[in-house]
Amino acid sequence: MKRSAEGRPTAVRRAAGAAAAPHRRAGAAAASSASPASPVSREGRPGTDTLLARLADGLFSSLHRSDQRRKGTDYLRGLLSTPGRKSIRNMAALMGGSGTGQSLHHFICSSTWDWVPVRRDLYAFVEREAPPRAWVVRPMLIPKTGRHSVGVARYAPDSDGPALVAQQAVGVWMASSAGAVPVHWHLHVPDPGEDASGGRDLADASGEPTADRAADACLELLSEWQVPARPVVLEVEGAASVPALRRLRAAGLCPVARIPGDLPLRVTDPTLVGHTGAVLPAQRIIAAARELRRPVRAVGGAPQPSRAPTPSGPGRPRVPVRRPAPPELAATVRTALPGTPPSRRPDAEYALVGFGASDPDWPRELWLTALPAQRAAAEVPYYSRLARLTEHQQRTVGDRVGLRDYAGRSFAGWHRHATLASAAHAAALLSAWAPPGPT
């Protein structure tokens, strides 16, 4: 039987999708809940042990054997407490005990427990502790030194240099002002190529459609997990995201995607006189809308030294205070995707939003969204901040709990490790253990 990238039979996925069709109409209502993100105070957060105990109580409800539940909790504690790389060997050395390494290896790589119910329980936990305002979907590249780990392929470098040998996964993150937690993963496993001698070689996966896997992961949450729809913030490659936008919107979700300036779009906005009906690059469209720019609420501010005396009196050290960031300017133009037949239906249009500081480099970012045009300029900067927060917490929290540290050859082992590392990320982020987010 054919299996999906998450390891579940595709026939089961199709059946579950048909049963959950009523849930697909919730996207627009969920999108309307966005509001400007604000920093969350770390005071009053529970300790990591307290939060981990609450998390473990519900996370392993699908594991019917007590020894599996105990090993799952041990693995979480190992991810949170082991310094350096979170390999099974390093965690076992910290825990001690005869046979600990072999026991953990069997639990992750050879056991039969299904990781998807654990992910669903993790979703329910985060929904209670820090309800998400959006799903942020972004790729995660995992550099490798060898070629034997599951899913390893060659990827084009960001700049001149040799190709990068790595795994690539796509994660769905539950994101809000409180933080971002990964809850679902797809691991790309390319077919190996063939070298000149006829042997097997690493596949070149540089052009793989990451956006398609991003859409697959979101649609699984909607149809199989039957969770309420959220706006989907796509942080994937530019032009290749267009088919994913169509799929997500057709399923009742509200996509918000960062796009490159050369993406062609058809102008449908009558206020852009002289351009209506033309197919132009997004950058040129938004440049023509420069006179339509309006101030939007700033998405964050950096601490600045105070020039006034502190309340504690003269001579005391001056403390940083948070000053508002200068207002940003945003413009919105109603557009349609290339190849879309002309239509007066609102659901055929996408709002193109450009925003950034008022300087010669405006706009700093370009986004395309299914949000109504009258709301897009106010809400897209919020979703952009959620995307930056997610990237920051993948690096500062995710890497510290070992999201990218699995070194085995087992596809199931990778998914089980990623699932438990995601749970450790939740425990770390929502407790006092986590570092603060970016300013």
C-alpha cells in the first residue's frame, strides 16, 4: 500500500478527508481573529518539570503499555536536560543505567507506536496552553556529513559553493504571540540518483516542490485531525507556492504567503488606473500603488536607552525602555493568480500587500493572501511577525531540544524523534526555560 510522507496509508487519508468536509468552511472565521502581536511576560510561567508533567499526562494516552509511556517521558527529559547534541547515546549517558541506550534506541527506531496520535495530543495541549492564531509552515534543512541517514539528498547552496548534503523537512507550527510550537512534520525522501559507475548516488533535490508538501501537511490537520482551521502562513519558495495557494483556499483555508517580486499577477483592482487587467510582476504592481500607501500599526519595537531619570532617583543606572517602532506603510492591490479566468467573484481574488518603512527600499516584504483586501494591510504585518518569531524559536528553542539531531536511518525513527522533540519544544517554550522572543 502506498504511504504518505508522514508514513500513513494514503487510502486512510482520503477516507478521513471525505468525513471531515464540514470543517473546511472555518477558514475565514479563524482568519478574522488576528490582532497585533505583543510581547508576553515571562513572569508567572510554570517550571519546566511542572509543565512537562502536565504534558506527559495527555501526550502518551495512545500508548497502552506503561513501559512505553515511561520511556516516552524519559526521552522528553533527556531532550530537555542533555547538554549538546541530543543523540540517544548522549541522553543514555546522562540518564545512566545498564541498557538505557539500547532501550531508548528500540523505543524510537524499532517500536510499533504510532506518532500521529501523539502529535494530535500535542496539538490539543498547545491549543489549551497557548491557542494559535495561525499555522506557520516552513521548511527545515538538516545538514548531514554522511549519506546514510534517511532522506539525505543534495541541495543547492544559498550562495556560491558546493551543494549541501542534507535532509529537508516541512513543519507546521502553531503560532501566537506566546510563541510557536511544531506539531506536524513531513520528511522528504527523494529517490536516489545513479552515479557514472551505475551505483546509487545522492539525489539532487534542489528543485523539489516544498510548497506541495506544506499544503499536504496542512490538509492532513484539517481533514484527518479535524482541528479548527487557522490562517496558513507559508514560508516556502516563491513562484512554486501558487499551486499550494490554490489547494489551501479550495479546502477552505486562508493562505498568507510571502512571494518574490517577479511573481506575475493579474491586476483586478479598479483603483489602480491604467493597470486593470494587465499581467505584471508583483513588484511592479505594488510600485504603481505607491500613492495608495497607508500607515499600519508597527509590529514591534527595540529597547532604546532612556533619556529621562529613572524612578529610583538621580544617579541610579538608567534602564532600557521600549519605544514604539516608527509606523510602517502598507499598500494593498486586488489581484488574481496567473491563468485564472476573469471573474467578479471575491473568492477568485488575492490581495497583494507590500509593507515596510517609508524609505527608498519600500516595500520590505511582499505577501499574497486570501484575506479580504480591506483587512489585508492591517493583518498581514502581524502574520509576518509570527513567521519571524517561528524562525527565531526554531533556532533558539528547537535546536536546543534536538529537533535536528536524529542521526539514524529509520524513517519511522526520524518521525518519532521529531514528534518528541516537538513536545520538548512545547515544554521548554511554555515554561520559564525558554529564552525570550525577538524584539
